[in-house]
Amino acid sequence: MIALVIVAGGVGAGLRFLVDTAIGARRPGAFPFGILIVNIVGSFGLGLVVGFDLLVDATWVTILGVGLLGGFTTFSTVAVDSARFARRGRRDLAWGNLLGTFAACAVAAAAGLMLGGVFAG
């Protein structure tokens, strides 16, 4: 199982790169919209996987949740981007990035949990 978690994490990181690059190419600018989208989608996905936990074997919940979605999402990048904004004097973007990402991801995860629970229960 550990090998599958590692492989899934690599796949998730690769997907993050592709999504971030594709969105960044279409929306160049100061704000990291690609990472925001990645984290929202990943949080929703994790909520969905956890919501489905009664229907999915715990091994697959770990592989998908910890591996794939853990590799896909990146809250460390949010922290670094926010610190860079603050260092450049853009505290508005720093706080917007931190709080906006947190709020959007919490709502997305809750929505995934609810939707997964509907199908599982």
C-alpha cells in the first residue's frame, strides 16, 4: 500500500503542476489562481472520498486521500505566496490568499463530505 500512496502522490503533484500551469498561462498576474483552484478542487475531492468511506475500502481512501489528493493540494505554496505578498507590501493579497483559500477549501470539503454522504448513506 505504501508504494501505491507514493505513486498516487507523484501523480497528484504532476496533476497540480499541469493545472496550475494551464490556469497561470490563461490568467497571468499577481494572484496565484491556479493554486487556489487546485486547493479548492482537491479539498472537494477529499471531502467526497471521505464521504464515500462506507462504500470504499479504507486502503483506497488512504491511497486517494493521502496519496493523490495530498500530492495534488498544496497549502505550503499558499503560505509561501502569502509571505511573498506581505514582504512586497501587498498585505491585502496576503490576507486574501490565506483567508480566501481557507474559507473556499473548507466550504468545498464540506460540500464534498455532504455529497459523498448522500451517495454512501
